[in-house]
Amino acid sequence: MVTLEEAVTARLKTHGAVFEVLVDPEGAMSFRQGDKVEVEKILAAEDVFENASRGDRSSEEDLLGAFETTDVLAIAAKIIKKGEIQLTAEQRKRIIENKRRQVVHLIAMNAINPQTGTPHPPARIERAMEEAHVHVDPTKSVEEMVNITMKAIRPLIPIRFEEVDVAVKIPPAYAPKAYGEVATFGKLQREQWQNDGSWIGVVRIPAGLQNEFYSLVNRLSKGDAETKLLKR
């Protein structure tokens, strides 16, 4: 539960009345966007107010008339989902910066330059976002912002989301310990243990994670594994 000092007001006007709850700003925004967040963990007080700044609680009659329940958590969920979350300028800026980082990370992880088949560095994606004047909306989910960003930057840089299949052969000296991490890095398409104890697998991964995948394989096999990018 967030402290009162850190909380902001979420307000909903409905049925001729105002209903307010005190919430953690970032937790409330995450909940609003559909993330798995428990309402009780983002409330500063398990109360519904008609005026939170004065501490005036809503009457039971008003709650029943507007929400058909007096369950604070159920009411708070509706207020956060449908109402206005009053962010300070600093909170809004922090949420936007954090969301921008998430958007850049997801695009860098899943997208490639189709002309070269290689990932775009995060810095290149950020520059394209700036050139395209992408506005990060704190009320939209990261997934929504990724879609908006991809549409905006495609005219500026060659980019598309893609998965690739990588064949891996791990020598017997490393296979028993290494194959598990390699196989679960992405989606294992097929695998086979060889008579000599080596392991062969085909792993489907986001195209932007190729460098990370190769680094993992090399680390686990001390550079002795073989990898091959397969055509799909």
C-alpha cells in the first residue's frame, strides 16, 4: 500500500456526484492499462471520498446509487479505470520516460532492418522516434505505443518485426548443462541428442535478440558450439 504522501487522486464524476480514491500514480496507470496489478496494493487508503483532500467520505447511499455496491476495492477499480488520475508534472514526466524506455526496448528486441537482417540499436530507434515526433501517451499501454511508434518510424528507417530460427549444436562436454538455457531462450522448434552426447536444436527467437542469443551460446559452451541462421 502506497503512503498518503506519495499518493495522487483518482476522480470519477458520475450519477451527479464525485468519487475519489488515493492511489499510487504509477501503479494506477499500470492497472488502467490492463497490467496485472492488485487494487489494494495501489490504494493509500481503503476509502472512497467525495473530497479526498478534506477527508470527506462518500455516503453509502451515493456509493450504492452509482456503483450498486459498497465494496471499496470494486469501486476503486472502476474509478481508476474510468476516471481521471491527477498526475503531477514530475510524475507524468517519469511515467513517460519509463514507458519510452520500454517501447524502445521492445522494438529493439523484436525488430530488424530487413535490408541487412540485423537488429536496430536502441539509439537508432530513439533517434527515429524523435524525428517522427512520437508522443508517448502515459495513458496508453506499452503495446499500443509500440504499434503507434512502428507506424511512425517506418517511413524513416527500414524496420519490421520478425522471428528467426537458429540451429545450435552444443558439444557433449557442455550439452547436459547448457541445452536447457539455450532451448528456453526462445521457442524450441525441434531438438535431438546425438550418439556422442552432443545436442542439436532449432530455436525460434525475436530477430532483435540474435546477438544476445549467440553470446549466451558462446558463454555456455566456451565458444565451442556451432550456430547457423536458418532461412524460413
